[in-house]
Amino acid sequence: MTTEPALPVTDAAEDVQGTETHHFRAPVSFVRRGSRLQGRRQQAWDELSDVFVIDVPRVQADTSVDPDYVFDAEAAFGRQAPLVVEIGSGLGEAVTHAAEQNPDKNFLAVEVYLPGLAQTLQRIGQKNLTNVRVVQANAPEVLTTMLPAGSVDELWVFFPDPWHKTRHHKRRMVKDSFAELAARVLVPGGLWRLATDWSDYAVQMREVLDASPHFENLHPGERAGADGPLTQVYAQGLEGKEASNDVDTRGGWAPRFEGRILTSFENKAHQANRLIFDLTYRKA
Ligand SMILES: C[S@@+](CC[C@H](N)C(=O)[O-])C[C@H]1O[C@@H](n2cnc3c(N)ncnc32)[C@H](O)[C@@H]1O
């Protein structure tokens, strides 16, 4: 088995590209990366894209979605089944593993990075999956218009780009406006699962979701105090922070979601001694 490089953390790039040419006027949470396919990825794309890639009408950028386009899951999957949507599916490790484990559910992988989608197709082919579709698109556009309101049973956002620098925080995906979009697509009672390996993004996620009238934390107060992951980050001085006696009294961190396979990306976080924060919220 070949080891795949983890995807680059995007705000390592000093000069992020502008969004002026993008019809969707909010700052986007990604930088453009190479889209050239080679070897097995190209082969997977040639052989499988007709069936597994959702062909979205565009407005301008190749990651845009024509706001008049609405996804018809039943037509795309050829059946009615609960729909799980993974935003920022990267190389497709999590979504294809989950699809294999849950043949009774439909999975839609949303990703802007074409080689990642081609890699996902490769996995779909290797595992002979029929219950996954992928779309190359900017997630907020998918949630604003492409997915019908109340059509998603679970929404997953695992390890979104952290955008560390304060001046880049506006590019973070999980913010108030995104929570509104997540609430729009989820069915009542639907779950939003998130994970990150950066404590201050975890805190931002918790703040955004706790403040939203649409969501309730399934693990309120859990993993607070001395043993909780946030207190541990402070106590051990992880992520380059200065060690401190600060205590996270609020908690609210979910146990690790057992349906989330360890991706090469998360593995890198473990190797760098970063802790993982899981959150699970239910749409009211
Ligand atoms: C740090 S990677 C994590 C990938 C994967 N979830 C994992 O755990 O291995 C974040 C991914 O989100 C994708 N992404 C960032 N902004 C996006 C957006 N607005 N729409 C869709 N995908 C996006 C990036 O291209 C990247 O593949």
C-alpha cells in the first residue's frame, strides 16, 4: 500500500489568492491547488466519473454551482436512502470507508480539490461501492442552493483547513453563516459531526454551534475539566502555546465518532502531538 501525503495546510501559503473572480462573494475557505491528474487517478477519473461525479452546471469558477441547479438524490443514486454529506472529503478515506460500512445509506462527498476527488473515485472502484457520489464544488454554494432544504440526514466536516492567522480567520468554513446553511439542509433531528486538531478552531466551532438556535450539543459539558482535551492543550503547552493552568470548564466535546476512520491527515496530527476535538450537534 502506498502512503499518501496529507493534504497541505492551506494557510502555510502567505499569499492566498483573491476571490474576485468568484461569483460567490464570501471569502472562500480554500486556495487553488494543482488540478492535474496522472496515472491511476486519471484512469479512475476516465473510467468512473460518468457514473460517480455529479455534473454540476457552473456559473463562473469550476468550483461554483449555478444557483438554479438542485440536486436530485433519488435520481443520482437510483434509490431513496438516508443521505450523509461530507464537506471537504479530501482523499476520500473517511467517506468511502463509511459507505462500505453503511450500504443502506447514500454518501455525497463535496470537495474542491480535483486530485482528491479522483483518489476518491479510485477508492470507490477498489471497494466496488455503489452508494457514493462526488461533486467538485465550493461547499457553501452546495448548501445554499444545490441541496434541497431538509434533505440531509448527517453532515460531516472533518479537519477543515484551520486558517491559523488572525487575518485569515474569515476564511474558516465553520462560522455563523455556515451554521445557517447547515441548518437549512439538515432534516429535523439530523446530525452535524465535526472534528478538528486545532484547539482554537474547536473553540470557534463550539461557540458558533452553541450560539445557533438551530442546534443542540449531544454531549453538553462532557470532557470538561482537568482531563478534557482543551485543558490538556493548555496544561501541556501543545500547538506551540505556552503551558498554562487554564481550565476548560465548559467541555461539550463528543467522544471520537466511531464511524470516522483514521485518515492520513489525522494521523499527521497525532504524529505532531496535536489532540483531536470531536463535536456532535443535533438540528432542533
Ligand atoms: C485539511 S483537509 C481535510 C480532508 C479530510 N476531511 C481529512 O480529514 O483527511 C480539508 C479539505 O477541505 C477542502 N475544502 C476546503 N474548503 C472547501 C470548500 N469551500 N468546499 C469544499 N471543499 C473544501 C480542501 O480542499 C481539503 O481537501
